[in-house]
Amino acid sequence: MSPSEAFNAGTAFARLAGEVQNVEELHRLSAVLTVGTIHAGGSPNAIPEEATVAGTIRTMTEPQRQMIHTRLRQVANGVATAHDCTVRLEIRRGEPILESDAELAAGIGRHLGAQGYEVREFRSYGSDDFAFYASAARAVMIFTGMPAASGNLHASTFAPDEQAVGRVATAMLTGYLVSAQVLAGGGREAGSQPIRNREAGPPQVRLG
């Protein structure tokens, strides 16, 4: 078979990588889909028979996640039909959606606010193992702000000053005491809904 007649898996999957970015729900729901790798063939002068595309999906709610999964399957099957090839879509579920308990977050926010901290809601497309705990029990994730001079959180040179450490300790102790009080009181306030990550700003304490 001549090169002009041969099926080129690379062409089909390059189109797939582009088409998934045009899924309407991604933009309407502000979801994030990242194509991280595309692999096809091993030689510059040989047409590949197979190709693989890998990436990540980030959404804010579980229904959004399910909707994006469905649309991805539809797009993948459509590209396969257009190029007369087969496709196998494998979706590996990562961490659950992290949702802080509304009542606990509100109580912690009020008490930190009374101590002079500015508290505001924080949403992030990051993922965290803590979400497994939050999906099994009432929980709140707290983020604390740091001066730029402290460096990158994930760098080996990260060095928060004593004031920053104190703010973290204050946030953690406040979270513990408020949660203990709420849980000891029994039950969830009527009508409370999950709140995704809360953040406390100046003076440099974030709540999540």
C-alpha cells in the first residue's frame, strides 16, 4: 500500500486532541481538559498504525465530571468514525471533588474574621488526597497565604517566617475548636450546602 493510501493514526489522534478542546461543556462549565502527551510511531519515515493521547480532566462538581466523560466518549467515537479507525477510551478516576463542609467553614470563617483575618471563598482546579477524607466525613480544607519572599510552597527552598507559621497555627487551632464545638452540638444546620475551599486573605491566612 502506498503512503497516500495508508491509514495514519497520528493524523486521527492529532484531530482528536484538537476536537476535545472544542467540547462546549468545557467552556460553559469552566472545566479544564489538558492534553499532556501524544505518541505515535517511532520513525520519521514510517506511518504509524497506532497512537495514544493522554491528559487530565478537572471539574468543580461530580455531575460536571460525568458530563465531560460522556462528551469525551462521543467526540472520540466521532473522530474514529470520520477516520475509519477504532478508538479505546480509558478514563481513570482520580481524587474525588473536594467540598468543604458549609457549616464548619462558615463558623471557622466567622471566628478568624473576629481575629482580624479577611476570609473569602477560594476555588481551585487542583486535586488533593484530602478529598478522600472530605468525602467520608465532615471536613474543611484551609489555605494560608504567605509572603512572596517565602518562596514556592513545593520548592526545597520554601522557608516561611515565624509570623507565617503562627498564622497557620491560628487557622488550624481555630478550625479544630470550631469544628469540635459544632460537632458536639450535633447535626448540620438546616439548609447548609457544601462550599468549595475557602481562603483567608490579608493578613496572610487562607482558609480552604
